[in-house]
Amino acid sequence: RENNRTELGMRPAMMTRDWRQLWVASMIPGLSRAQPGTWPYLAHKRQVGRARVEADVRRGMAFFDFTAEEGLDPADPQTWWSCMPGLGHTVSEKVVREDFEAMDLVDFCAEYLGWAPMEKTPRWTLIRKETWEARRDPGSLIEGRPALALEVAEGRSAAWICAAGTRADGHKHGEIIEPGYKIAPGVAGMDWLLPRTLEIVDVQKPSTVVIDPRRPANSLIVPLRNRGVDVTTPNQNDIAAACGRWYDLTGEEADPETDPGVRMLHLGQPEYDRAVSAARKLDLGAGAFIFVKKGSSSTISPLYGVVLAMHGDDVKGAAELYDSVGDVW
């Protein structure tokens, strides 16, 4: 479960029953099943259960945690005996050994031993990790109206609302707005995307909402325009130019003689960090490029969303600034 929606639907219906019980049972998902941070519901249940055991709270919840002590040898049958209550009864060492030899080690350790997998540390290829860390500013924020962008993963399994704009000191700022604020981190699907976008538009009055018409979020172009929202739909050349500007703003290859010193700053959001680390350039010729992901298990959608939002700010934000200066004149 990606969130507690099912539990919230069941608990009120159980209130009239004496001795009611709600069971939540799962193995820890391996990396082949789910990436770290995408199963917050189960992680929270485990955290609460362990905290109650440590505090010796003996009412309201029964918590069973079949987990091997971390640091043990995952290939040693003694490790299996320490955490598998069915071993020797419903399953044999031979069967566990066969699975151990057939499975990826990180998946076996998660789903058989209960060890939450750590995120794989990718090799940074788009920019150096040191460059990205130097652009982090937890207090960074946009001055005035932002531009928004909507990005949806392939298969519509996840979605993001990103924002970009200019700070008071002239530097650029990009961030992920949702999920992570009102929308729970790791939430699946895109059912929440349109209503939450409209809420943000109503409050922040963005200069535009950017949607790549070739990407899954294109289904929201008409609904947003029907509600009076300005929607920008960039073409491939626009996106390539925006990727180039984002890259230049990181300062990765800044030329001291020509560099204006303006940077793209960020808050240090983990999803954004992961997306940047998972991206690489795809050369389009004549010095142009776009960003693509390096592996099948990664996503660069949050990065792509920020790039789209930055394009919207460059196009519509600059136009608004010109209009305001014209009014003064």
C-alpha cells in the first residue's frame, strides 16, 4: 500500500464491532519490487511497532517483526533460523537455499531477512555531485510568481508538480512542490494531480503551467485550459534549450570570463537529488542535448519537471517583467 487510504476506509466500519482487529502484513519489498521511500505506509507501521516495543507499551497493538539481526551472514542457515518461524515446519533449508542462490542478494535480504534495502548510490554523470551540493540552499525561495510544471511517469504510476522562478538576489530556484507537502511522499498514480494543481494555481497565481504535450501529463492540458489556467506546451527545441540553460546554471562548466554568475539553486530534496544523479545527456547534434535516465529502475521526472518549469518562467516570467517595465515607462 502506498498510503493509509484503505485503513482509513476500514476503521470507521469496524467501530461497531467488539474485539475488532485490523491486520497489516507484508514483507519488506526488495529493490526489484519498490524503490526506497516508495512504501511509507509499511515503513511507518514498522517504525511505530518497534517504538511501542521499546517503550514496553502492551495494549492496542500486537507487533511481530521477523527480521534477522543486521550484520549477520545472509548465506548462513543460522541467520535464516533466527527470523523465519516457518523454517523446519512449512519450508526447508533446501528451499531457502535455492531461493537464495536464484535471487538478487538485495532482494533476498529484504524479503526473506527483513532488511530494508539501502538506495543504490549512482555514479553522477550529468554533473558532479560536488557541483550539485554546492547549489543547495535550504532557505532558497522564489520571489514573486513562480512557473509550475506537471510531470507524470510512464504508466502513470506517479506524478509531480514542480516549480521554478527567480529569487530576490537574481539566482534561479527550482523545487518539487508535490508530492511531499499536502500529498504524501511516494503516493502512486495521478488522481490527485489535477485538483492539487488547481489549489496551487488559486493560491500562488503562477505565470504559467508547463506540460510537455508528448508526455503522459498531456491529458491535463485541456482540463486546465477549460478552467482558465495558462498552459505552456513546449516543443522539442524548447526543451533542449531549457536543458542547456539548466545545465549552464549549475555552473558545472562555467567559464570565469563569460559566466554571469547566476545559478540554479535547490532545497536538497531527495527526489530531486536522485533524479539529477540518475540523468545523463543525450546529444542531439549542433551542441544541443536533452536529459535521459541512465537505468531502467530510475526516474528523472522530478528533474524534467523543474526544467519544464524553468522554461515556463523564462518565457512567461520574462514577458510579465517586460510588460511591467513598459507600464512604468
